[in-house]
Amino acid sequence: MKTAFKAGDQARRGTLSLLLSVIQNRELEKRAKLGADKSELTDEEVLEAVGSELKKRRDAVAQYEAAGRAETAAAERAEIDVLYKYLPEQMSEDEVRAIITEAIAATGAGPKDMGKVMGAVAPKIKGRFDGGRANALVKEALGA
């Protein structure tokens, strides 16, 4: 955040400031639920917060584009680029297809067993690939 301040990078600074606020709010919620000594978020919980913010930005981009607000959509895309830097290395579509094929073989899933396959695939790709895109790939693989 200091680097963004010194560089005058408004998009990065604003995005990181908002992300820090989200993390602090989640820590407060956790403190209220579990007690003061267990309020710090785990790495997985922080990654979940980043993923949640990414999803919000993607949804906002779609809404802004539908409303013809290209400039605002571009600002959201800049925030998406910043947030991606705080996630683990993303998986390629081919890697996810291989996981899906493996899951279908392991579960013996048919065209109506989308839940079984997603249940096997989701933990392996969590935080490393978009769940919506994975869902579409599973549908395609099952021929549904």
C-alpha cells in the first residue's frame, strides 16, 4: 500500500484500501463470534475475501457494460487486475478440464450428476480458477 501511495497509483491504492477494510471487517466479525484471542484471519480466509471482492468486481463490470458505462467498467477491470495479484497462480482451462475428467471418472458421473462432479472439482480449484467458468466446463464435459 505504501508503494502505491508513493507511486501515486490511485487504482491500486484505492483497491488495496478497500480490501484491507474488508479484511478488518471480517476480523471484527470473527472476534465477535469466537472471542478476542481468535480474531486473526487465516490465509485461506484472506484468499476467500479477495475472491469475494473479485466476484463483486466481475459482476459490476457486466452491469456497467450492460448500462453502457464503459469508463466505469474499465475502472472495475483495473481493480480486478490489482486483486488478481493477491491470489495464488491461476490454473489454466486445460488443467481444470483434466481435473474435471478425472472427477467424472472417479465418481462415475452421468449427465445429471453435476453436483457430484462439482463437489469433487471445487476443492481442487478453489481460489485458483473461477467457479462459474468451472461450472460451465463441467456442463460441457457431461453433455448437459
